[in-house]
Amino acid sequence: MRSIPLSLLVTVMLACALVQAEEEPAQPSAPAAATNSQALEQRLAQSEQLRNEQQASSAVQLQRLRQENQRLRLQLKESQAQAQPRLLSEEQTWFALGAALSLISMVFGALLRGSRKTRREWIN
């Protein structure tokens, strides 16, 4: 009898084990696929319905915001029309205040000097 090499024997045994271990992928059964597709269709319908409801509510909210914006614009125009324009701007007000203060200072200085018209000089 002829002896078989050990490496050939191990290779054949591993190949047989691998062939037995392979399983064919299970075919999904038709009722399970139908149930799955029905569930997906229901979820799709629900999501579309939810999206439509959200669009409707956002459209209503958008319309409400536009109306409020228009109302506020009208209020702003009315308040601007009623407001009287300022006589002087802020810069002009400060300028006038400074001029008045310097005039008052000159008058006050002249009054403090009195009726003396002699010239005072510094004494060295």
C-alpha cells in the first residue's frame, strides 16, 4: 500500500470541512418580504403625512409673521410721521452751549472787574 503524505491529508480534510461549513444564503420568504414592504410603505406614508402637516403649519406661521411685520411697519411709519424734527442736532446743541458759556463768562468777568479802568501790571 502506498502511503499518502501528511500535508496532502491535512489539505483534503480542511477542504472538506470548509465545504461542509459553507451555507447557502437563505432566500427571504415571500410573506416576510411582503410584510417588510408593507411596513416600509406605511412608514413612508406616515412620514409624508407628517411632512405635509409641518409644511402647512409653517405656511400658516409664515403668513402670520408677514402680517405682523406689515402691521409693525405701519406703526413705525405712523410714529415717525408724528415725531417732530429736532430743532438742533446734538453737535449743534453742544456748540450753542459752549458759545453761551463763553459769553456768560465774558460778561461775568467784566462785572467782576468793576468800574476800574486802570491797567494793572505785574510787579517785578
